[in-house]
Amino acid sequence: MAATKETKDTKDTKDTTEKKEGSSAKGFRPLGDRVFVTYTEELERTAGGIYVPDSAREKPQRGTIEAAGADVENVKVGDQVLFDKYSGTKIKIENDDCLILKEEDILGIFEN
């Protein structure tokens, strides 16, 4: 009878210590305090009609949070955020440009 009691107590402890899971998008779920952000890069053209190459163009600074890790506290999926030019890791999923950012790299949230 004592063995059954210990098993029940262990199960109760596991239920209370489970961490919340983060959200996922496009088959990707960020871990910890990371967020998954999508953005669009528009072709930049000068007034004279010359296209600016990627290497000379500034990185975008605004994006939409598509997924967030379990430890993210200040932003949520769907927020429009501002981030530093050189922060995060750029990846391409399903022909979309995406970024994986730490929550601390987000400078602010746009309110509509």
C-alpha cells in the first residue's frame, strides 16, 4: 500500500513542475526566451532606377512574432515589434525570410 502512495505523490509533483510550452509556426518552435519573427525585404531602388544590392541595404527592423518560446514574457504571437538591425539569426523557411531573436533584442512593440 505504501508503494502506491509514493507513486501517486510522485505523479502529483510532476504535474505541478511542468513548464508551459511555447507556440510554433511553420513547423518551428523557438526554445527558451527566443521568438520567431517574419518580415519582408522589399527591393530598394534609387530615384534613378538602380536597385540596391543586399550587401549595401540595411536589414529590416520591423517584423511580426509568429511563435514564442516558453520563457518569453513581454511579447506574444501576432505582435508587431521593432528590433536592432544586426540582431538575431536569419533563416529561410518555405521561401519566407525569418529571424530567430532573443526577447532581450526586441526594442519595442508597435501599438495599433
